[in-house]
Amino acid sequence: MRTTDGGLATNSNFKKGFIMTNYAIILAAGKGTRMKSDLPKVLHKVAGISMLEHVYRAVQAISPEKIVTIIGHKGELVQQVLEGKTLFAEQTEQLGTGHAVMMAEPELLNAQGQTLVIAGDTPLITGESLRELIDYHVSHKNVATILTAQAENPFGYGRIIRNDKEEVVKIVEQKDANEYEQKIREINTGTYLFDNQALFTALKNINTDNAQGEYYLTDVISIFRQDGGKVGAYKLRDFNESLGVNDRLALATAEKVMRQRINAQHMVNGVTFIDPAATYIDIDVEIEADVAIEANVTLKGQTKIGSGTLLTNNTYIVDGIVGKNTVITASVIEEAEVADGVTMGPYAHIRPDSLIKRDAHIGNFVEIKGSTIGENTKAGHLTYIGNSQVGSNVNLGAGTITVNYDGQNKYLTDIEDNAFIGSNATIVAPVRIGKNALVAAGSTITEDVPDDAIALGRGRQINKEDYAKTKPHHPTQRG
């Protein structure tokens, strides 16, 4: 081994066995030019969360004592995503992956244990694979272990070069590979596990003598080999996990693969999908067993669906909670809660801060905003309820509107239990409709209605006898 002034120092880890402390470096400094976006590449989302968050969650599987995220382009945005979860180091110049890892030196230089280095644009990597990488690395007493994969088309990837003993000798980047090396199908995924102290010692000996003029992290492999260090490679079972996202095409591929995984896991858990390929579910959505989901359903954010519920075609739910044995037919729910036994739709729209209580019915073209709808209450057709408290067993007739906004302020409508609101009623807030009260169809209500009262707010009807005979539509006026 090299001395401390020239390269690799003698490390007690190699003599006494590996220290089982894990660290991680997440590379998230790149701009991602091929994404053609102002947003940093690692912040583009896959199944509801950023690629960086996917990687962070996978890294948690190895229980790292310390994580350092390398930031660069619009680093403040990247930092906001993982604020309080990792340490950060800034790479002010984009001089390659080796240079990026060097930026973590102030935090990790003297640490003893294993350090995972992983790119923040690999959202499909799983925690299980990272745990297996750690196990392989430790059991084989490697100074470095490369996570590899077998590619059908290896173009663009770094190739794994092995000797006749199947030991890893080096990694060759696509632009530096000769004709023979370009035919190799085992590729570098860009994820590595290193003995931490050996890593930072070797980084002092890499240079920019390559086609890109950058500090390649992969060059440390040859340095380890020259100094007698053992370098291994652990091959992924699923090539999809190796996907690094560099453009929108790869982003779409990652999205498709992730959604397949998500839907498959829900099916294992007892959820029925009519057409899984046409169902779009974010990673943090929770669905209980015996839910049935038809095609073209989208569930996003922190949505939760209770058992026995049916979601029909074209239902769209964002951060919504839906109870058990509920039927949602082609409707939209946003940041709202729908209790057990509710029937809804088609084409209902439940907007934020709304609560639909047990066994209520919200029918076609009904919009609810910032309101509570009580148990067994029915709003069957063409109704708008905003900023309202509606009790139980209330009937809201077709065309009912609560007028809650005067151009500056929102006002509350309070409709008590067992009230009956006739069709085409306009209720101008602030107003209270008492228990068991009845509002006649076509009424405009501007004052409180007492309990058990009937309110009529119609204009007076006038009939003019025989007057229609003078109008052109009447049969007596037609030629």
C-alpha cells in the first residue's frame, strides 16, 4: 500500500475486519442539460415525489450514520427538499463525479466504515438492492464494490472490465472505451460502496487525463487494484434499477416502471385493478384490501382509500381520504375527506377542506367547497355548496346554490338537521336554515329560517288571461 504522503494509507480495517458503520454520499449537483428545464434534474418527479427523494428513501435501508448530499446548480432548491435530513456540500464547478465526492471530504475524511456513493437521478434503485450490496461488500472484504447490471444495449454506460479471475480491474467510460470494451454488456450503474478512508486517500491521486477532462470517480478502482486492494462487483437482478434519468424519455421510462411496481404491490396487498397499465397511483398513496379500481383512475399525494370502496373510470383524487364501502363515480376529490358508505358522482367535484360524512349522497355535477355535509344528506344534481355546515338527513334539491362570496369576504351558511331545500333555491350567506325547516323551490333566502318553518322567497306570479294569443308563437297568429 502507499504511504500517507503518496496515496493509500495502511488501514486497520483491512487487518481487523470491516467496521460496520455506514455513510452515504448522494450526488445531486448536476444541472441536467438534456432535461431542458430550469428545475434541477434530481427534482423532477417520479410517481409523486422527486427523484432525489426516491434515492434518499432507498439509502435509508442501509441505516447510514451520516448522509452528505452534494449540491450545485440551484442548490438552494435541492437543499429545501432534504432540509434537516442530510448534510450538504457544494460543488461550485462541475468537474466530474470524482470531484463531486471530494466535496464531502470535510464531513467524512476521518470516518471509519463503508461509504455508499449514489447518484440522485437513479429513482428506481431499491433499498433491498443497497442492503444486498452492503452484505456482499462486507462478506467479500472488498475495499470497493461496484453495483453493476447486465444491459441489452450498453451504449452510453461505463463498462466493467474483469480479468480472467473475474475480478474487476477497472471501469471504462463509453467515450474512452476501445472496440473490444464497447462490446462488454456488464455496465456500471454509478453506485458504489467504498472503504471510506481508502476512498478519500485514492481521490488525491486521480487526474483529468481523459476524454471529458474531468475527475472520474471510477479512476479510484485502478488505484485500488495497483495497491493490492480487493475490488468486487455486485450485479443487480433487475436492470431497471440501474436507470439513470438524463432526459425526458428516461424520465417517462422511470415513471412507467415505478407505477408498475406500485400497482403490483397494491395487487399483492389485495387491491383489484381492472387495467393496471391505465391506473396512475403515486408512491405514498395508501389503499386497503378489497378496493376495486377501474381504468383511468389517478390517485396522488397522500391519498388514502378504505376497504370495500369502488373507484370508477376517470376518478381523480389528490390528498384525499376516502372511507370504507364508498363508491366514487368519475369524480374529483382534492384535499378533502369522504367517509364510509358515501355514493358520489358522476362528475362531482369535492374541493379542499370539505368533509362528506357517512352515507351521504353527492350526485352528478355537484360541487362542494370548504363545507361539511352531514350523515345521510343528499345533494343529487347540479348543486354548489360553499363554506357551509350542512347537518344530517338534509335534502338539497337540484340547482341549490349557497351564495358565499360578496367579492371581498366569504360567509357561512348553516343548514341544520332534517332541513329540506327545494330545487333551484339560492341561499345567500350568512344565513341559518333551522332544523326540520323547508325552503320552497325557486326561493332566494336572505334571512334566517327558524326551526320547523317554511320559507318562500319567490317573486309574485301573475297570469294574464288570453294574452298569449297576441304573440307570434300562438297558433292563431300563424299563416
